[in-house]
Amino acid sequence: MSERMNLQDVLREYGVPLATLNVTASLGDCQELRERLLAIRNLTQGKEQGYLEVACTFYIDVHDIDRYLSGELPNLAEIYTFPDDVKTFKEE
């Protein structure tokens, strides 16, 4: 089971985020992702967890999907961005 950081934990560890992006999905998308994650767990006889890794690195596991679908969580994940994350691009 994953352990989510709530906003209070983020504030305590990293400071005030510049923006918070909520990650949501349709019922069909959740069910398809859940099936794939469960297949990974089943193939490894429970030795490994299936998870989705995105370039910004957050994890969504079956427990998160179940909690989201039941209405316990308002979103699948939250991405916090901080001023240090914003980079400038200079064309050469």
C-alpha cells in the first residue's frame, strides 16, 4: 500500500508549493489501470507491486485507485510544484 503525503507533510518538508495539480481519471481508465497493476502483483505472487511511474514521479497503486473509486480520495494523486522547479529556457 502506498503512503500519500498530505499537504501538511509537504509544507513541513518542502515549504509552500507554487501550484498543486490534481490527477484524476475516468472510471474506465481506473479499471484498466487497476487490472494491469493487479496482473503484475499476481504474476509475481505478491512479491512485487505494480505501480505507475511518471516523469514527475508519483506513484499510483491499486489501493489508491480503490480509495479514489470509493470516494475516499478526491483525486488519484497530487503533484506539488515549487519555485525551484520552474526553469528558464534559453534558445541558442
